[in-house]
Amino acid sequence: MPKISVIVPVYNTEKYIKKCIMSILNQTMQDIEIIIVNDGSTDNSENIIKEIMNNNNTKIEIKYFLKENGGLSEARNYGVKQATGKYLSFVDSDDYIDENLYKNLEKYIDENIDVIKFKMETVDENYKTIEKLDGPIFETTTGENAFKNMCIKDTFLDVACIYLYKREFFIGNNFEYMPNTYHEDFGLTPLVIIQAKTLVSTKYFGYYYLQRKNSITSVENKEKEIKKAYDVLKHYDNAMKKIDEMQIYENFKKLIRRYYTNTLLLKAKTLEGKEQQNFIEEIKKRKVYKNIKAENIKQFIKREILKFNIKLYIGDGKCQK
């Protein structure tokens, strides 16, 4: 059993895929396998992957799978099923990782931590740093404590690629990314954190997220924005159902509901006119104002504003203590 299965979903990233795979093959810790899932690419990605495989002289095994296009979630889920490693790591095919990333995390792997968090930098297409995305650092704690800490202090809690997941824990809890949706990380990552018995947040910057000029997050259009908003709504509905089923105390459930509610309300800001109003009507049906804290007069006023006029309420999306 390798220590880590690195799952790389690929879809039309011929310009970036070599740097991605080589960053994994060049790891100073070689006790890993690479699971490449080609999600129906129509460019030259497959030929580049096969060339790398043919010239691979490392100890790392590359397993290659080709499937019909189904989206990032399906590709990740497929990769998890093929994995044999002790831990799972997700690396998107236009991103790359530091060569010492897994070596730096090996201590926590050997300690059998359920979820291991590290840090991310955003880079441009010339691989120059745009921003180092910091967040809280803490030793091993429960998923519940970790969520409370990160919810308040870490803007990038949701990003799936900045965690290692113990495979036994991930599969044992039947975690899967919701197919055919945007914001699949938002839909699943918080639920994974909450159910972890142990989680550590490390100081290591090891993941490099490429901000492409034509990426989903930088090029928007009206139809896409509408779908993304309603996908967040799907994730919200699913999370509320899951949270109700969890054996956790009620005050913690309230915090989780506030977290998901804040993101849902922020998504309304990305829409305009009739589309925004229709989305707000969907939010109203869910009576999300009940998820807002009201332990003092200021919080009570905010909740009442949300109850009667969501457009006036929309704020910065930060969790309330």
C-alpha cells in the first residue's frame, strides 16, 4: 500500500498537465501512486500523459484511466475508487505542488490523522505568486474544533486540494462529490472536516493554484452564474439534511448552518434583476433567517432584516461567533 494516492482529474489541460504530473513524480517522498483520470479530453492531454508514463523512471506508479466526460466531481469520485493508498490527495491538472509537500506531511501520515491541512499559493500563467493564502495553524484536534477555528479565521476552508484525507476515513463515511455541479468543494469539504475525529492544520505552503485567464473562476457569463448559484443551493439543501442526521450537539449544528447560509446569501449578490429576485425567493422558502444568531439586539436586528428583506441583509459571508 503506498502512503498516498494522488488523484489527478484531467480535462483539456494540454498546456499545463506536464508540469502538474512532473511536480508529483519529483516528490522527495516517493511512496505514492498517481491516479490520472482523463475525463474525456478532446485535446492533446492523453498523448502528453502517455509520453510521461513511457519515460517515467521513478519509483512512483502512474495509473491511467480514460472515461467519458462527466465533470470534475465524477472524475474525482472515479479516482477514489481506483486508489489503494493510505491517504488521498487531489491535485487539479492545471495546478502543481511543491516537491517537498508530501515529505513535510509524512509525520502526520504516520500518526494516522484523519485529515491533514496545508496551505496554498495562487500563481499566474507565468507561475509568479499572486497571493499566499494563509490561515490558522494548530496541532491535532477534533474536526469539530477545527471547523470552529477555520470557520472564523480561514477564508479557504472549502478547497479540497489543500487537504490529505485518510482513505479509510473518506470511504468509510461514503464521501462523494456531487456530480454535475459547480462549487463541489463547498458541498463536501465542510462535511468531511466536521466528521473527522482528528485534524491538523500545518504551516506548509505546498499547493500552487493556477489562475487561468479563461478558467471557470475568472470568466463568467450570465447562464453560468445562474447555474453556479443554484448549485450552491443544492449543496446547501444537501448539507442541511446531512447536518440534521449527525450526532452532534445543537449549538454546533447552528454554527454549521450559519456557515452554509452565509455562502448562500453571498451567491445571491452575483445575480442581477429578475434572476436575483427568483433566487431570493428560493432562499426565502428555506427560512434561512432562522440560522442567524440573535443573542443581542444587533444580531436580532440583522436577523429581522434577513427575514423580511434579503437584499438589505447580504453581508461579507464571515461566520458569526
